[in-house]
Amino acid sequence: YDGLGGQLLFAHLHHGGYLHWTDNRLVIEWERVAEGVEALWTLVRELYHSGIDRSKLGQWIAAHDLVASLVPPAEGSRWSRERRDLPEVEEPKQLVDLVKDDEFPLSLFYTQLAPKLQPALAGRPGRRRDVAVEVA
């Protein structure tokens, strides 16, 4: 979960009612989770396939907007829809430098859950015990 993909999946499942995080308790509707994952997959697939109709920059903006619809971007993000202020440049790759190092910061869910998961994750066979879950 500590990566953007995990945050995106959790947010989509949470917003769609496939799982619930209430009073520090996570309840997963296992019989519906696959449906939620497939719905997210469909959104990503549609983004990918519609990219042929956009410029490179347009596709990057559409991708940022898709992620931002579920995971709030960092305060002050120049890529966020509400504050999008991208200068005109010759090469779109220059705009990547405007992405914040922590463009989509970890949510409160992760910062509360990580310490609780640490003992269970550390004791699993096949897991490296020297890898710690970092909570900033």
C-alpha cells in the first residue's frame, strides 16, 4: 500500500464501498472486491486506449486527473486540476520537473495502519525482516 498503486486501489475500493475503514477498523466486502478491482482496471484501460487521441502532455494530464480523482495531490501541486499552471515548453518532458517529489502523499489510512501491520508482516515466512515500513 505504501506506493501510489496501492493508494489508488485502496481509494477506489473505499470510495466504491467495496471496503470500509471506520473507527480504525477495516472491513472488506470480499464477495465484491473483484468487482471493484475490475472497475478500476476498466478506468485505467480506458485511459490507456484513449491516449491515442491525445498529445503526450494531454495524456499525462488525463492520467494525473484520474489518479487525483481518487488520491488527493499534494498541496501546491502545479499539476492538480484546480491549480494547473503549466508553462508552455518546447519539450513536454520539462514539465515532469514540476511534479512534486511527493505528488500524491500517503494518506492518513496508511499512517495509522502501517504500525499495526508491522508485527504481522515481520513474522511472515519469506519476508525480509530487515525491511521496515516507514511512516513519516
